Amino acid sequence: MLKIKNLVVAYGNIIALQGISLLVEEGELVTLIGSNGAGKTTCLKTISGLLKPISGSITYLGEDTARLLPHEIVKRGISQSPEGRHIFARLTVGENLMLGAIQRNDNIAIKADQEYVFTLFPILKERFNQVAGTLSGGEQQMLAIGRALMSHPRLLLLDEPSLGLAPILVQRIFASIQKVRAEGGTVLLVEQNARQALTIADRGYVLEAGRIILEATAEELRTNSEVEKAYLGG
Amino acid sequence: MSEFIPSSSPKARWTTAVALLVVSALFVFGINAYGKINPYLLRVIIVMGINIILVLSLNLSNGFTGVFSLGHVGFMAIGAYVSSILTLTLNTKALNLPDLPAWLAHVQMGFLPALLIAATLAAMIAFLIGIPLMRLSGHYVSIATLGFLVIVHIILINWTQFTRGARTFSGVLQYTNIWWVYLWILITIYIVWRIVNSPYGRALLAVRENEIAAYAIGVNVLRSRLLAFVVSAFLTAIGGGLLAHYLTSFSPASFYFTATFNIIIMLVVGGIGSINGSILGAVLVTLLSEILRNAELGITLGTIKIPPVYGLSQIILSIAFILIVIFRRKGLLGDSEIDWSGVFIKLIPKN
Amino acid sequence: MTFIEYLIQQTINALSLGSIYALVAIGLAMVFGILRLINFAHGDLMMVACYVAFFLISSGIGFGPVFILSILAVTLLGILMERVAYRPVRGAPDVIMLLTSLAVSIFIQNIFIMFLSPVPRSFRNITPSFLDIVNKWGAVGISNINIVTIVITAILFILLTLFVTKTRLGTSMRATSENLIAAQLIGVHIDRVILTAFAIGSAMAGIAGFLWAARLGKIDPLMGFIPLLKAFVAAVIGGFGSLGGAVIGAYVLGFAEIFLIGFLPPSLSSYRDAFVFVLLILVLLIRPNGILGSTEREKV
């Protein structure tokens, strides 16, 4: 579904991605792990069109999307819950969710999707009219994911959903991610919490200093001694 | 505001040398041809020199601390008006400023004391408004200083007792010559250099790059900024005084937006944060302005002489500015400077 | 004139003045909210609209079409400005954007000075004469221009509010000024939003220009400068970036100015504008985020 080939991305003079390649097949949950500053967020930003690569290609459903504008990429069915959540703090939960569907016209389906988000994250229904900025960290993360789901994406990008959250919340959110995947969604999950990520993923890539240094099934990565040492606190 | 890359590259040192050479050349040229020199050319050189002073002092605030002041021309105006009022002969005072209070109407002083008093006054005002202003950041300080400029302008126009209001302030003795200008350029370069290379200066650089980190390592952000602001106001006022005593007549309009934009253009062309750049920028833009102004001279409507409108030159300058900002944002010299690496290493505490 | 009558008179004047400031401030706030750009050239749009009208009127078409064409012209100019000068520096440090807009402003002003003279021209023969009629109500004189100003502004506010709350584009605009990254990620067409902000802001500035010129009776190439500065002050007072804030700030400023003229001793009345800017600096110091803004300081 998504094929990245030799992607090179830079911030000014600093090269963040030194030519990475990865693959996400439809229905998979792929995770991208690595330490801070490895380039994981850069990768997702580029897929979503917020950054333009210097070279390399991003092929989504057969189309090269590397040079498209962000809103065109959303239209094609890729949606992201970004690092730091970036919710609309001064708007309500309900308004945030509806904004996620801003490109859509099919009101009935939008309603249905909102109900689906409520089944994943019941707390959002409870807090429907509450101003988003007053939500707790975990709730805001749920809102961010919910909002991303409101565009009915075919590919969901998640950037560090566990960041700053208590373990029990992390469990809950990851359970929901699994549910999304189980319903047939495709997910590319970027995580610093490699342990959690590898429990729900099918396959994983390890990104270090802008390069993919390891690529394997989640099972293999979990049992890989180096990965254990470096990322799993083993 | 931009990535600071310390460079001890030969290029940086070379450009210092060039800058000094240029300045010296002006000096030598001045001595050699003094008296024989084409008065017009001399005029351009003197104005260029004053612009160097203005841009350097503006750079001290805008370039090195990131306090982007849009109101410095206000200090220039203070320098110009105060020093001029002080140096006017008693006769001229009686004629042009009949309503001056007695203590002022009977005072006439020399050039240097007048300059220094005016500049000190400007510095004190800068200190007073600076204390509250330095707490602001980014846009807000720029808008606030803009407000200052407007306030100064309004006061100049309305305080007719001291300023003749919007009318031309004339009769100023032409004290300024190439020597004075050269002297003050040297002083300015020296002061700016010393500050930037002092503990205060290193603090300034830290503050510009990352205010939060600066707080974290205990740099007194406010004090550093305030110092730079006050000193730059002092020097800018000197520049204003020098200009006033060269042109011998001016009005509040001379110290408003056109002047502000001209100085800023020089700053940006040369590169914010670069001493050499300021000199280069001042030289280039002054030359360009002169060339353009000559192109404008063709416009005289019969017997009516149009007062400085700067029509064409402003247009071209503003286009040039936009182009530079789009294509070469850091200006000609950007942050490249004279051997900063040495300074940077000293910045890291030894422990 | 009784005190009550005086109060009413001044209130209407203040509302009228505040309305013009509000129209200008809205455009400033809209663009700032999305791009963090302070558009110095915004005031010049007022001027351009008037000059376009000035030249069109001689061709014999009625005021109505002239008005519409002028506003259209200025809207296009605003969009052009964005495309040519501001888009290339999007994302640049704030200072660079500020300076670019300063350059654009100086460019426009000088083009007009160069091709027309800096001498003011009369606007009286352009604006319909019914505007000059003063309705007497006791000792209170309410001129039609004030009524028209207040009414037009009110109508525009209602339309704008409907736009930003009920339409997709308007909602996208609000989202974009809330959080640019989030807006991009939900699929907002950012370029279109920015274009719309400039278009609406420019049109409003153009209308404000007409109203301003109608009050003053004359136009000149630098006429937009003072209203721009005042609109700045208004936007800052109310909370820069927020539309509601800009409007509130504008009326606060309008009232402050009118009542300041009323209560300042005559010798100081010409310093009125200076007081306005002192007010600006005070607001920046005490409550930099304005009346509607939050009191958040940068979190470490």
C-alpha cells in the first residue's frame, strides 16, 4: 500500500533521513522504532506532506505522493495523529472530531464514524462538549487519534501515541489501536516505547540516525538481543 | 533568529580586512583629496560614514540580541534635535526658536559636548523605556518600539517651542566633516566589538540564540539586552547629531519611516549580526541610493523643486529588499564574522 | 448641550470611528492569526481603493459600480501581494516577514507618490452627498456618514461571523489560525485559506478606506498609515490574532480616542495620538495578549 524508497529528507543543512526504504502492506500494523532524534517523526511528516524530500519516492496505492500538498494526501486516505497531539485546544471535543471530517460530505457516514470513535474511546462521548484544552493528556491523545479516524483513512499514521502517558493509559490506547487494525485498518506506528509497539505490530523497522538498520517481523525484533539491549531495556 | 555558525574561516577574516580597508580608504581619500575633492563625492562619503555608524549601532540591538527595534530612528531624532538646539548660535535661536525657555535660549555649546549630551539623553530615555520593553519578545517589542518612534514623531511635530514643529529646522552650523565621521566610526566599531566580545556580549549571543537556554545557564537576559539597547541608542543618537550638523537643516519627516526603512535595508543587505556586513551594507545601499537619486534628478517641474521624495530609489530599494529576503535571506555576509570560534570556546565553562 | 446629549454625541462618534478601525483591524488579525505576519501594507489597501475610485469616477459610471470595482481591485491587490511577496517568505523568522511587509508598504506608497503627486485630492465629489447630511436630534448632530459607517460595519460583522461559523472554508480558517499543523493534517487547503484571509481582509480595508475618506473629505498616498497604526493598537489591545479581539480592541480604541479628545486640555489635544501609542505600549507591557488573549507566558 505504502512504499517508501531511498527517501532523503533534510532540515536546512542537516540531513534527517539518509535514504530510507520501507513498506506497509494493506491490513498490516507496522511499527517504526528508534531512539530520540532518529528521524521517525520526520518520516511521518514527509508521508503526510508537511515536509518535502530531497530525493527518493513515496508511493501510495501506485501513486507518487512525495510532492503532494498535505490536504491532497489526506484526500487520498492517509491521516495522522501527530507527535504532540496538536488538538484544537480552544474548540470542543465535538468540534475537534468534526474538523477531522472536514473534507467529507457524506453526513450519514460521518455520523457512523463518530459513533465508531466513541466505541473506541467512550470518554470522548462523555466529554463531547468540553473544551479540548481542558482534557487530560491521555484523553487528548485519544481525541487526536479519534480526529484522525474521522477522515475515514485507509492508512493511519500514529506518532508517539504513548508519549507522556501513564502505563495504564498506554495499554488502553494500544488496545484501541489493535481494534482499529482488527477492523481492517492499516497502521504505521512510530514509537519510542518499543516494547509496547512490538506487542501489537506485525512487522517493524528500526531507525537510527536517519537510517533503517534493521527490518524484521515483530517477533524477530522482540527476541533480537541487540534490539533488546538498545530499545527494550534488556 | 537564524542559525549561528561560528566561523574562523579565512573568508571571515578576509572580509574584516576588507572592511577595515574600505574604512581606511575613505580616510586616506579624505585626507589626500580634502579641499580638492569633488564636494558631491565628499558628501556621499560623509553620508556613507554616518550610515555606517547608524547601521552598526542598530545591529547591536537588532542583530546581536534579537531585540528587533523599529524605533531607533527616534533616538536619531533625539540626537539630532537636542544637539542642534544646543549648538545653535544665540542669534539663530532668537530667530528660529523665539519661545525657548531662558535657560536654553542663552546656551550655546561646542559640537562635542552637544553631541555627548544629546546622546546621553537618548541613552537615558532608552534605559527608561527599555526596562519594561526588554521583557517583551518577538513581534511585541518591534511593535512597541514602533510606537516609540511614532510618539517621538508626534512630540517633535507638536512641541513647537523646541522644535519648530513640522517646519524645517535650519540654521545648524555645519560642524560635521570627514574627520568627525571617521572618528565616530572607529569609536562605534570599537564599542560594538568590545561589547560583542565581552562577557556581556557572549551573554547577548546566547540570548539571541535561545532565550530559554540562556535563562537556564543563568545569563541575565534582561540586563544584557538592556545594555545593548542603551548603548545602541547612544550611538544612534550620535549618528543623528552628526547628520544634523552636516545637513544643517532637517524636519521631523527626516526621522520617520523613510529613514527607518533605509537603515533597515542596509542592515539586512549586509547581514543581521555581522559587523562587516553592516559596514558593507551601509556602503552599498548608500551608493545605490545615490545612483538612483541621480536618476531621479531629471524630474524637475519647471521652477518647482520637489522636496526629497525618494520616489524611484525607494521603489527600487524596496524591490531589492524583497528579492534579497527571498533569495539571500542572510544578507551578503550573514552571520559570518571575525573569528568567532575563539569566542565560542570561551563560552563553554571549564569544569 | 446637556451632558447626556454630549455623551450620546460622542458615543456615536466613537462607535463610528471604532467601526472603521474594526474593519481594518479584522484584516490584520486574520492574516496574523494564520501566518503570524504583520501586514504593514494593509493600510495602503485603504488608499488604493480610494484612488481607484478617484480615477474611475471620471469615466462617468455611477458611485455604486465605482465602489464595487474599487473594492474588487483592492481585493485582487491583496491576493497579488500574498502571492508575490509573502508566499516566498512563509515560514521565515517573524522579523523577516515583518520587514517584507514594510518593504511592500513602502513600495506601494512610493509607486503612488511617483505616479500621482503626494498632494491630497478631494474625495467629496466621489462620495454621495447624502452622506454629509447631519440629522439633528435635539442638540445632538448625527451625520449620515456615521450612521452608514456603523450600519455597514454591523452588516459586515454578521456576514463574517456567519462565514467563519457556518461555512467549511470559514471553519477551516478558524482551525488554521488555531493550529496550523493540525489544520494541515486534517486536510485543510492552507493556500486557499490564506488567500481567503487576504481577500476578505483586503476587501474590508478597502471599504474602510472609503468610509475614512468620506469622513476626511480627501485622500493622499500616505493616508493609510495612521489608520494602520491605530488598527495595530486595536488588534493588540483586543488580543492579536483573534477576530473578536480585534473588534473589541477597535471599539475600545475608538472610545478612548474620542473621549480623550474631549477631556484632554486643549493644549495637549494634538498629542492625542501619542497617548494612543502610550496606551499601546502599556497594554503590551501589562497584558501582551490583549483583552481576549490568554495570560500564558512561554512555558519552559
